[in-house]
Amino acid sequence: MTDDIVELLTTEGDHAETHDLPDDARPTRIGTTRSAVFSVRLNTDEIEALQRVAAAAGLPASTLVRT
């Protein structure tokens, strides 16, 4: 995972922590009709970076990847 992605995720996470959703916001699950699965190979450094970002976000790594 590149430093740019880590920085983007950190910035978005910080924003989400300090801004509330509008009162009329309705959460939805995007992509529930997906029918294709992609497998990707990550090197050790990418996996470790992914796991660090996921842990910092309080999410499982697989959830972070899907988002």
C-alpha cells in the first residue's frame, strides 16, 4: 500500500471523526448486487500497512479493503 493511500485514508478518517452526518442521511450498503470476486496478491509490506490502517480505524482488514 502506498503512502498516498495511507494518507488519504487517514485524512478521510479524521474528517469522519469530526463531522456528523446530516439528520436526513440514510445509510445504505453500496454494491450489494455485486457478482464478481477479485483476488489480489499483496506483498508483506502492503499487508502490514493494510493491517495497521485497519487497526487504527477499528475495522477488520477485509472490511477496509472492501471499502
